[in-house]
Amino acid sequence: MNETSQKEFLELSWQELFPKTTSPDARRQRWEKWKKAAITLDPEQGQRGVEYWQRHECGPCDQVDGDWCKLQGLPCTVNPILTFNYGYIGMACMGFYPSALRERLESQVKRLIAAGLRLSGNGRQKCFAKAEQIWDGPLMTQHNYWCV
């Protein structure tokens, strides 16, 4: 990749860099290409930028592979809402997938069922009426429904 195409590649928006229409493997290749281009064009600033976007707090999660979230098919720090819309660093899974949280959510689901809340869903998700809204993602909510 020549210098001009590297610069153009670095100027892509996050949505352009990680389009939904590409496979997770292709998005990961684009991530590696982005990191390499950043460091090649400006070794000092590029390295700092790459380190910033590689830094994540996913903790012990079975979906993390280095700086990559296998669940979302995105870098761990690229949140599909905050990063795509505002350029903010976040968590690809929005913090909903680490094992400890998953166990807590499963416990809450059991309590909701025991409390008599009706289950609804489309076959892939189970939704419960809930008073608060959580970010959309693999664990999604829409309009006061909690879906897992």
C-alpha cells in the first residue's frame, strides 16, 4: 500500500472501516491494516494512536482475542454506537458479555421469570419488560424491554 492509499485508509470513518456487510475476518484484516498504516505514516503518533485503541478493559472474557472482540467482530474498543456515531472509545460488546456479568444477567432472568414477567421474543431473543434501557447490541433492549 503506498503512502497516499494509507492516508486515505486512515481517513475512513469507523463505519467505513468496519462495514456490517463484511465478514468478521475481513474486518479484522482491515483493523490490522489500519494499525500498520497508522504506525507506518507517523511512527510516534501512530504508535500512540494504536496503543490508545488497543487498550481495553474486557477483563477475563472468553470472547477476547488480543485486542479483538470475537462476539462483535470488532476491535474491543470500537463500540458500534459510541465509536461509530461520535468517535468515542468504548467496548465492542458494550460491557454485557464478560462471564461474571453473563452469570448475573442469567440470575436476573430467572428472578424475572419467577416474578411472573411474561417472556416475548422472536425466537432468537428472550425479552422482559424492564424499567430501564440498556444499549443495543448482542444483549439488546428496545423501548423498555430487556432482551437476551
